[in-house]
Amino acid sequence: MKNKVVSNKTLQKKAKKLSVCYLLAVGVSGLGQTAFADTDARKTLSLFQADQVAGQCDTSLNQLQQHISLLEEKSLKPKAEAATILQQWNAMLVDFENFSGPVGLYSNIDPDPKVRKAAEDCSIKINQFMTEMYQNPKLYKLIKAAKTMDAIDVKYRQDLLDGFENTGVQLSSEKRARLKVILDQLTRLGQEYARNVRDNPTKLEFTAAEMKGLPESYLSGLKKNEKGNYLLGFEYPEYNPFMQLADDDDARKRYLIAYTRRGTEKNLDLLKQAIDLRHEQAQLFGLPSYADWALKKRMAKTPQAVNKFLADVQKTVAPLEKKEADELSAFKAKTLNIPLDQAGITRWSESYWSEKLRQNKYQIDQEKLREYFPTLAAQKWIFAISSDLYGIEFKPVKVNTWYKEVEYYDVMDKKTGKLLGGLYMDKFPREGKYGHAAVWSVYGSSSLAGRRPVSVLVTNFNRKGLNSDELETFVHEFGHALHGILSQTRYEAQSGTSVERDFVEAPSQMYEEWARRKETLSKIADYCDPACPRVDDALIQRLKSVHNYGRGLRYARQTLYAQYDMALHAADALQVKPMDVWKKMEAETALGYVPTTEFPGQFGHVMKGYQAGYYGYMWSEVLALDMLSAYGDNLNNPKVGQRYRQKVLSQGSQKTAEQLVRDFLGRAPDNKAFLNEITGQRVK
């Protein structure tokens, strides 16, 4: 789980390189040419002091302007230069990325708040500069005249032209100027919104009685105040176990309300401002809604297609959601020996009673699973299965990092010994760090420039071990990292996760299956030191049942998020009040709306990267499950893994997402596997 709004296609592709589960679309923003050290063909990141960032940012922008000035001169004689324009443009962006890649990362993970703020300020300057660049008619004319040699060139040129056009190069000068102001404001709003969530220092106080039900392994890692009460913040490793295991119903409600309000009420105002600005942006292009503007270059194409897709999913999962909520109520009534009409399930009790039911019905204790999946063993395991599947290996290398616990690995091709790229891993929570799980593709691949990709995987895991949900998150995010590292694209802007936003999650969602099957999970014990229990057939069956359980609640929630996102970006956006819309929509679900909660104020996806795009999680899953079918009964099949590496992962966005899937499957994609998944009919 890693979103500033960027208008042009090239910047959107940059944004897509940052994933998510939660993609923070940072666009192209960075630190300076000294932001890396290139030793023995390895590109690694370096540390910065806050006072260095501004000067290096200005220096790098001045250098970029010099490149642009030279290109502008070439636009006067396009025939003589046309054959090399695409290569020259790529070289310019690669050079620019040497400082632009790291800044979005450092603004979210650097331990020094001054560095984080300086990186954010640099991002604003760079996005302003990039808007001007993509509104430059001379450069647009130059790209339009560029010669192409093959299909990859044709798509790259069209991607660039889309970038210029989406940034308003064809608009009147007055509209271009207004668009530039809008994009600048959206960048600032997105940064402030994210900062309000990320840097919230609030600690809630809970008594020992309110902590009843939580294991000693959880309690021992918490801080206490002078009264001996426990202090809990908003990091996942603190919040999630509490909501699943704390017996005190009122304490869970208090924590839930505070958690949804952690962005503060200011974020509701910021979200409304962003929605209105996006609507105005679409109006400048003569389109009725921001959704119309955002979707035209995605797989879905239109808001109508997205809304139909979501309506079809909702029709399927709404009855399942109601059935599962009723099942939880019945279980609660039986457990507490109370009348059924007094056993209603609330938003703050759903995780708790779901965990109780899983333990009772399937003998699955998520906290107990940490014994099966020690964090270090899980990392060694994921390295091993990725190595066997894709023919790669991970070589630890000592490099300077932004924090002492961060690790770096060279990723090598087993067969040739070739260095493919680099992987950083920042696994554990700390103050001021991005609080979810995400991957930053800091450097993209470019065979023309001899550029090797570098990905940074950021999580907030328990140091001792993972439960099954966290193990899936680890594998999911690792899938994003591999998508970047195994990219072998000609042009940097088409590297790795630069694919369409409604496909970008598919490779990672597919990889989650490796965290569910016996043929892969049973191998984790091989990497435990000291020894840990081995996953057996009985546990796998119970884990499968747990995964299947709660499908209605899970998919109904995802559908709600996606429909809410689309509602915010529809043609009537100016009349929309984000909290009013959320209250109405959530109230219609099986668990209803909890008064005083403010979910929209911390729903970062709709502020920075997934606006009019949250549906992409389920849209991608359709393709993920379809691609998974190619592995059949053997997830460890290296022949299929190599084909997938070559046909999908290595290609980036050199082809459309639909063509990538066709090339891998040998047929057109379909939704059969997805329908079986959401209705509980999938065999494997």
C-alpha cells in the first residue's frame, strides 16, 4: 500500500510507476543530479540535508531548461532532426529523472521533516515547470514531426502527444494559463492533504482494561504515559490488531472514529477544492466531467463503462454482504447469549467479530499466524520464489540509505549474470514515514540510455512476524517492485508500472495467489531461523476458507469506494459535498454510517493518483485472475513465469494493457475467473 494530480500523459505514466496498493502519484519531481551514486553500473540513492534540496532543485531545472532550449531550436528544422527526436527526448527525461525520481520518495519517507518539506517544495516547482514544458507548441510540433521506426516508437510518440494535448497545448492561451494555475493548486492541495494524514502526531490513551484481548507480543511494543496507560497512534501495526482483538466495544469505536478523522476536518475542505478544480479542468477541454477527461486513455474509456461495471459487481455482492453481516450477528448473539435483535454488527465491531468467527469456525488466529510467517523468513521466501519463477537473484549490497534499517539488493539475471536493476526495502514503521504499503519506481528502465530500473518497497510491518493479510500485502507490493525492476523498455517513460491505471494493479494482484497456495506457502518454513511451524494441508484449507469468508463485505466495501470516487467526479461535481455524499452512500450499506466519522478526509486515493480511478482495483483483478489461469495447478512453473516476465513485466507500456494480456494468454481476456471469485465458486 503509496498521489498528486498531473494532467499530461507522460506525467501520468510517471505517477503510475508509484504503486499501491495505494499509489502516491508523485509525477516527475526530484532532488538533483547528486541524488544518486553510479558505481559499477549500479544506481543507488544518497542522503540529503534539507538545505541542499532547494539549490539542487533549481540547478537541475536550469539544466533541463537548457535542454529544452536546444530542442526548441530543432523545431525550426524538423526534417533534419526528425529521425532522432524520440531518442533525444528520452535522453533528456532520463537525465531529468536522475534528480526527479527520488523527491517523491523522500517527501514521504525521510526521517527528517525538513527534508520532507523541502522535497515537497521542490515537487511544486517541478510540476509547474513540467506544465509549461508540455504546453510548449514548439516542442509539440517537434514530437509530432518525429520519425518512427516501429510499433514501439509509434506508441511512444502518441503517448507524448497525448501528454501535450492533455496539458492543454491546443487550448487558447487564456485557457492554458488557467490550466497551469489549476494544476499548481492541485499539487499543493494533494501535498497538504497527505501531510495532514502522514504527520498527525495524535496518540490515543487506553487503559489496561481497554486493552484486554490483545496479546503480550502486541502490548510489549507499545509506549505508556505517566499514568501507566497505553498510547496508540495511527500506524497500521497498532490500529489493525486493536480493531480485531480488543474486547472493549467502546474503545474500538473511539479508535475507529479518531482513525477516520486523522486527516482533520481541514482535509474535507481540501478534497472539495480539488474536486471543483478537476471539474473546471475538464470544462476547459469541453468535457462534462473530470471522469470523462481521466478515462479517455484508460482501458475503461468512459464513465458509463465504469459505472456499469460497478453496478454489476454491486448487484452480485450486495446480497452476500447482507448475508455475512447477518451471520456475524447470529454468531455474536450465540457467543454472548443475547437476543438476536441486540446483536447488531457495527462498523467498529465487524473486524472483531469476524476475527472471533474465523477463530471459532476455521481455527485461524491471525496473531498466531505470525509464528508461521516470521518477517525475515517471509522476505527470504519471497526472494526465493521470485528467483525460481523469473530466473533472477537478489544480491545484498552495502550502500548508504536514508535510515539504518533500510536494505538494498542488486537484482541479477541468473542465466546471464547481468545486473537488471536495484531494490530498496524499508519495511518497518517509524515517526513521519508514509503509513501504508507502496512501491516507488524511482528510476525507470531505458535500453537506449543504458538505464537500469530501481524500485523502493515501503511497508509498515511487525518486526517479528506477519499474519496472512500482511503476507499477501508483502507479496502484492513485491509484485509492483518486480514490475519495475524486470522492465526492459526502450524508453524510460514506458517503463514498468507506467501501464494504464486500470491495469497497474493486475500483476500484483495475481502475485497474491502465491501467498495462498500450499506449493508456495509450505516453503516459508525452509527459511525460518529459529525453526517455525510448517504450513500443512489442514492450515491451507482453513486459510482458504478464511480468504473466502467475508468476500461479500470485502467486495461491497471496494465497490462503495469506487462508486464514491465516481460520484465525486461526475458532471454535477460542483454541487457535491463530499461528506454528505459519503454519509448517504455508506448509510445504504449493510453496516451503515457511523456518526462523526470522516472517511473522506483520509481517503488519500481520491486526492493523489486514483481520482476517477479507484474502480481500477477491481477492474485489474478481472485481468489478474484471468492471467493466473495460465499457471493452472503449478504456481512454481518457471516456463510460465519466464513467459509472463517476457510478455508482460518486461514490456512496461510499450503495448496496450489489453495486448499484453492477449500476448501472455494467447487469447482475449475474459471475466469468468473474476465472477467465480466474487461468488465463491473458484476451485483453486
